[in-house]
Amino acid sequence: MPDFGMYGGLHYDVIGEIAGLYFSVLLIIFMLLTKPKKSKPFVFLVVGTHVAILAIIVQLIIVKLSSSVNEYYNRNVFTAFIALYLILYAIIIVVIFNYINLLSEKRLRKRSVIIMLYILVASVYFAGMVFQIAMKNLFYVRTDGIDITHFTRFYSLAGIGCSALCFVVLFLRRKTVARIVLRATFLVTPIEIVILIFQIYSRHAIFSGITYVMVFVICYQLFHSNPYDEETGCQNASAFESRFITNNRRGKIFYIAYIDFPQLSDSSLAPNYEILSIEMARVCRKIESISRKIQMYRVNYGTFLAMLEIKERSDAENYSEQMRDILDGFYERSEDNIHYFLGVCGDSRRFVAAGNKCTQLFLGYLKDKYLNDGDNVYYFANGTDFRDFDEIYKIEQTLTDIRAKMDPDDDRILCYAQPIYSVEKEEFRSAEALMRLSIDGKMIPPDSFIKIAERNNCIHSLTVIMMHKVCKAVEELAREYDFDAVTINCSTADFTDKTFYKEIMDIIHSYKIDQKLIRLELTESMMAENYDAVKHNMNMLNREGIQLYMDDFGTGYSNLERVVDVPVQTIKFDKSLLYKSLKDDRVDDIISYMIEFFKKNGFVTLIEGVEDESQKKFSIERGFDYIQGYHYAKPAPIENLKKYFVKK
């Protein structure tokens, strides 16, 4: 066992100090490697760890000198080292005490009380130190070494006093301090006191260094290495996931509440950041005070998760309503009327098998579905919500996998088509390719997955795969059948990429088809995103002989000037205009005027959504060149176009 001393003389066991030095150095290395958030508490932790290293080194020097009195002893030098260590020890005590208070300083109004407490404790400590040095009571020189028992007792008693004081202060402030801080303090402080008591009664072993090093290691692990958010006293998303997995393994039933403040989605835009941080911390403390079975976690600046570790739904509803009352209070107190969304999952048996990520996606789904801008919303999920989300989640996972594989023959993407009737030639001359999604044998219509694909950046992958499938089908049809073209719908994301035209032409050229047999459809709203990029792609595709359709014309805000300005050949009127014109003569007059206008300017007109004979007759009388709708044919697999096109 390591010790410093003469053979048969006074010696001290310093294994505890060496262990403390080792862990301090290791902690500094971990700080450098993990790069935690450099908050005020973390700065104190770094300073405290460095001071601890210096203090232990000074302690080891003192022990070495006290064991080698005949070789190195000089009273003034030895006294200086004693005084230096006591000063370093005082700094460590102040750092620890201040560190713990900084973890909750935003909830502390009367900081002057803490400052006065610092001054009082420091005055007593340094007065005692000066008195002991002046009276030469801290050490005694003996023939076999220097007895430093009184020295270790002095700072150990100081450490015990300060630990007890810290314990009492936090106990008195327990309602305003984060629960995890309280638990850590109430657990570690008694251990510290016990170790220091042992140090007082130990005459030949020095291990007090581990008492403050242990505090720094525990604080780093709890509050900086991963799970703690210093501003609100909550643990973070990683800690939530860890708790989620642990409860899942233990078969523990729990509920999850999702608390979101939409106005605070970006902390840099949040008004009165400091004040709001204080208020949100108070909200978190109040929610935790509802029950010990509630744990708070912070996902980002304005989003929190609460885990309710209870079995009964009635208890969960009761706690959730109390949470709503607390959030209502926050809304009323905040100057900017910060509204909230509070969504609660059913018990964990419904969602735990899908995992934490899926559960958080479900909570986000609840927010997207039920949140109304400017309103406070509280919603407790039911079985229907879970079933609806299951379908959406399957779609998201499928689309993500499709995007990752980018297989042109992916059988989960089904290529359907609806033939388009030519009024002049009285036969089907073209068709619109329509995408469907197949999941577990169930066909999903576009309305159910297109928006999801756009939200998850999968829409372009679908366009590319559809392009391959259509080109392959057109290649086969063109061998025996006479037709003008098959059109493919494209998204905003496609046309706002200036290299889109090149990618499309590369795909078409990879098949043995006339490129004029492929046409593309886009909506007028696409041009609002990035007009220059959209028009650039349109011009380049026109040069390659690709005709373009303006789809859904008449929905939203239609700008005739902009439509005429872009290189489209066919105007596809939305079915809503057809239905309105049948009921309203004014709309009928407008439709007639637009058809005449477009024809005079060289455009081809097409109407979609024709479902019965009266609509067909109306469309022909108004002069539409092409008609599309269920009255003529329903969408079917693209191979079925053989039934509608004329053989060569």
C-alpha cells in the first residue's frame, strides 16, 4: 500500500489521495473528450476539478515533508504549504456550494442571502485558520516526523460543517430545486460526512481528497455527461430514452405526456429568454410536485416530455388535468400569452413494443392533428388515434425504405393509369400515370401518402421510380399500340432542383422510346416556391421535346399572366370548376371565357373529373379538347391501357 515515511518512523497511508488524483485527471480527460455545454455550473465544475488536483498534489507534498523531517523540513515552508492547502480546500468548498446553487439559481430570488452566507462561512473558516497557524496548533514536529492530525481534523470539521449547511439550505428550498439535484445532494452529503468523520479519527491515513473528487465526478455524470438540462432542472431526451427502455424491460406500465409551446420552437426567437426560462423551470417543478411518479424531460427549448409511472388511466387523466391547470396558469402569467399543446399517450402497453422513437413520432402526430394556432390544446389519445397513426407510421417507414433502396422495380410502388379521351378524334390518345403504394397487400391511395412523402423528403425518389416504371410500360405499349403520350405528375421538390430536367432525360434515354411519348404534369403553385428554377427546368424539358401540363388549374389563386408566360402546352382544368359551373352560370361564363382565351393562345384544354353523361355533354359543348374521368375509365394497372389504345 502506498505511503510516505521513514523505516520505523511516522508514516501516512495516502492511497485515498492517489485515487482522488487519478479520478480527477480522468475526469478532466472526459471533459475534453465529451465537450459538454459550457454553462456556468460546468465552468465551476472544471475550476473545482483543477483546484482539486492542485490540492491533492499539495497534500502529497505535505505528507512527504512530514515524513522526511530530517531531510526537507523548514517550518516556514511547511507552514506555507499547510496554509496553501487550507486555502485550496476553502476554494473547493465554495465551488461545490456555489455549483449546487447555480443548478437552480434562476429560481432563487434572494441571492443576497446566499452571498451573506458565503461571507459568514468564509470569515469563520479563515479566522479559524489564521488563529490555528498563529498558535502553531495545526502540526507538531516529532523526532520521527511531523504529526499533522490536527491539520486534517481542522479541514475535515470545516468540510462536515459546510456539507451539513448545504444539506439544510437545499432542504429548506426543496420546493424550488429540481428533484434530481435534491436526490443527489441528500444521497451524497451523508456519505461525505461519514468519510470526513473517519478522517478525523484516522491518525495514519489521509483520504479526504476522495470526498470532494467524488462530488465532482457524480455531478459531471448526472448533470453534464448526458441527462440533465441545467436551465429547467429536467433530464434530457437521452435520459428519457434510457428510462423508457428500463421501464420496458421491467414490464412497468406508464403514460407519456407531450408538452409543447409552439411559440418557443426556436430559442433564438423566444421573447424574454431569461424570464421564460425561469417560468418554464417553475412549471416543471410544479408538474413534478403533482406526484413522485412524474418525471420531467426536456427535448428542446419549447418541448418537454413527462413520464407518468402509473397503472390506472383514471390516475393518468387526473394528473394530466392538473398539468393542464398548471399550463393554463403559465399562459395567463406570461406577457406574450404563450399557448401550449398537451397530448397524452395511452398506457405503455399500446406503444412500448414500437419503441421510444415511434412513441415520440406518435406524440408529434397528435400535435399536428389537433393543434390549432393560438389555442391551448389538451388531448388524451384514444384507440382510434393509435390505429390511424399505425397506418401513417407504416407509410413513413415504407417510404423511407423505398428512398434508401431506390429500386426502379420496387413492387411496393404500383403504377396505375387513367386513359384520356380525345373529343376531336373520338378515341383514347393519352393517359395519366397514377401512383399507388402497396403495404402488406393493402393499396394506399396518393392522398394518404403524398404529403407524408413530401414531409420526409421521399417524394423525389417516388418520382424517379415512377418514371422508370412508366418508361418501361410505354416501351412495351409502343411496340403494338398507337397513342400520343403518357403523363407523369411531378412535385415541387422535383422542379425546384435545377438539374431535374437532366435526370429525367437520362431516365428516358435509358429506354428504347420516343421521348415525346412522355409528358410531365406540374401545378401552378409550384412556381411560387422557386419560379426561376421551375421555369429553367420547364424550358430545358421543352427543348428536349417534352410537353408539359398545367395541372389543377382553377384551384387557389390562378394567374393567367404567369400561365401564359411559362412553356406549358396543355391546361388541365380542375374538376371543382366543372362542378361549380354546372350550378352557377357566372362560373360557367368564366370557364367559357378561359377556354376561348387559352385556345386563341395556342393551348390545349383538358377537363378532369367527368363522372356522368351530363358532365360529359357539358364538357364537349364548352369546347374542351380532352376529357378525363370515371365516366370513361377508372384508374387501373398501366398494362390495362391496351384495352383503350388502338393497335397500329
